[in-house]
Amino acid sequence: MKILAIETELKKLNAKIDSEILKDEALTVLELQQKDILREIYFDENHCAVMILECSDKTAAEKIFSELPLVKNGYIQFEIKELHPYTGFSRLIG
């Protein structure tokens, strides 16, 4: 199942002070990509992460995100949504 996850910042990071946690976050995200769980990742205009995952369900995605260092340490959280196939074209075909 495809999952859309959008980050919300909970508290500010200081890149110099928190450089180790940011490095751990990047490493964890890379591991998710190498395991073919994380399919796409972007930053929006507010520098919040937007990710597309492939996993069994929303519960599995919640568990994956709970292991991210920035989530564990209370800096960010994610709004997680299941993505389902678009069925609107069925209105065009009898």
C-alpha cells in the first residue's frame, strides 16, 4: 500500500547543536530507501518532509515513523494517509 506522510515541526532544531540527531535521521531515511520502503522524499516550501512509502498498511507506516530519530526526540510528527487508486475514470466508461 502507498502511504503519504507529511511532516509537522513540533519544536525548533539548532543545526549546530543538534547535528548528530540530524545525521542519524538522514542515515535512518537512507536505510528506509535502501530497503525499498521509502519510495520518494521531498521538502515542501517550509522545509518539512513529504514522503511516499510502500508498506503493508497505515499501522506499519506509523511504526516506521515512530523509529525516526527526530520523531523519537519530539522534534517532528507525521500526518499519515493511505493512498488508494483513483476510481473517477469509471464515470467515463459505462
